Amino acid sequence: MIRSLSGVVLSITETSVVLDVNGFGLELLCSRAAMSLCATGEAARLTTFLQISKAGVFLFGFADETEREIFLKITGIKGIGGRTAMTILSVLSVDDIVRAVSMADVNTFMRSPGVGRKTAERLCFELKNSISKDFAISLNTGAGVSRSRVSDTVGDALRSLGFGQNDVNAALAVVHAALGEDFDKQNEETLLKAALKELQSH
């Protein structure tokens, strides 16, 4: 499996990058974040995924492992292929996706070309548990949770109520994604109520 590629950027289009890797010109369909790491004539290193299907062979490029994992979660939904998943990542950031899933924000997904309401609803429903639990620590939002003293106190309170560490991390990550930059401005009572509401919704 090709996990990452390093080389000189030969050309860039709206959706892809051609990377010169030891003399081979490889075309990668890239996310918005991956495209931002590339400049024609300069070296770049991208996290990748090689997909072989009936539609053909495709190389997808990502800014990091978190994007790659989000991509795999999306393509794990029946009927959603690699091109559709990459279209979503070309419009939405990882934080956008986590926030949309946590808030069941169908309209955010519908900003992606070719994603209608039914597909957007499936994305929100089928990604909710996997994204909130599997990416609670790895996402930037999760990193913010671990650094906040207030959220540490809230985490201790939730564990004292009998909730497991993974569930606590997941709930706080979802709350963080929903609040964004305002997360660290909240007091313990507000965060505790929001996290409890998230935990009790499952």
C-alpha cells in the first residue's frame, strides 16, 4: 500500500496535483488542505491512498493521516465512492465535517457538488458514532480538549458519574467541534451540561 509520496510538484489543477516521484509523474486527486501544501516547482510530501475499483485506479492525496482516515470513513458508507469523498474534502475541512456530523448539519454537506439531501443525511447519520469516537483525540478539536483545564475538570466529573474515558473524550470532542473557538471560554457548568446532553443522546 502506498501510504505517502514525496516529490516535486509538476503541475496543479483545480482538483489534482502531478507529483514527480523519482522520475514518475503521478497524478493525485487531492483535498483542499493537501492542495494548499503544494506549489509548482517545489517539493511536497502528501499522505496518500491507492484505490482500485471497477471505475479504475486512483491515487488520492491528503494533508495528513486524519484527513485520510476521514476519507476512509466516508468511503465506507455504501454507495459513496472515492471521488465523492474527495469532492467533500475539497470543499470542507476536517473540522467542518466533524462539526456538521456532530450537529446533524445536512446543509453543510450539501455545499459539496453532487451531494444531495439524502446523501447528506446518510453522511450525518452514519458518521456520527465513528467520527465522534474514533477521532476524539486525533483531531485538532480533540487536542484542544486535552489542553483545557476546564475540560479536564469536566472530564473528571463525567467519569465520576460512571462514563468511560473513551465516551468522555468523544463527547467533549463533539462539544468542542460545535463551539469552535468559544469552547475554552465556557465555564465548567456549561461544558458539563453540553457533554451530558451529548452522552445521553446515544
